[in-house]
Amino acid sequence: MASGFSQNRRSLFRRGLGQKRNDSAIRPPWVNPEINFVDECTRCDKCIPVCETSIISRGDGGFPEISFKNGECTFCQNCVTACPENIFDTTQEAPWDVKASIQNSCLAHSGVWCQSCNDYCDVEAISFEYRVNQAPLPQINLDLCTGCGACLEPCPNDSISFAKKNTQ
């Protein structure tokens, strides 16, 4: 057996746990984009119980991840305050680069008049294109979308998804 440290062996295990820098997991807001989250986060879980809407949970590899199935992010910064590590940067212009998208499974694409996502979007990032004798189609203004997740839960067809728009 060879002695010494092998970065390749460590990378092999990290790939299996989804711990790469470019993974698709949505991390808590205000995570500093200049750091490698999985190298700096100690997985202490202190951010999980303080989340006022319970959207932070332990994800792959034990790292905190956001799931909007339980609610929306109110950007309360409780996770930032609870974290003992220096992984957050609240001076960023936006809390994260997460944006909503509406899939083709949206009821409006089937001719059903539904605007429940719009009713829950406080920043009015979702609007509807009205059409003659047809159900209006949803449009998302990505400049207005905060990625808060408020529109996900009321969607009766699970047609809204969230992803990071600026992958590193």
C-alpha cells in the first residue's frame, strides 16, 4: 500500500456525496461565492433549527441545503447569525443566484386558468401573458425574482422549480 495523501482518493469519495464546488444543491442565502462551501462548512447544523420557515435541512454529505417544499425563504438571516464559521457575506447585492422557472407541465399550457403562483409572489416577478380565448401563460421576470420559493407550494401541478443561475 502506498503511503502519503492522495487528492484523487479524496475526490473519489466527494463525488459520491455530491460535494463538488459546482453541485446543484441550493445552499443558504448569503453564502460567500468566493469560498468552496464544502471545504468551509463544518456541518454543525446550527443553521437548521433557527430557520423560521424550516427550509434548511441536512443534505448530501451532511451539508445544509434549501428545499422550498416546506415554505419560502424570508431572508431573515437567522442562518447567518447562527453559523460559527465565516462562510456568509451579507454585503452581497443579492442573497443568492437562485431563480424560479416554470415548466411546461404548468396548467396554463393545458388551457387551465390558474395563477396561484402569481398570488404568492410578493415582488411581482410572475406575470401572465393574456391571450384571446386561451388561458394566460406565466412569465417570470428574472431581474425581479428573488428565488424565495413562495410560488412553489401553491402550484397545484408542481410546475415550478428552482436552480442556481450563475454556476461557479
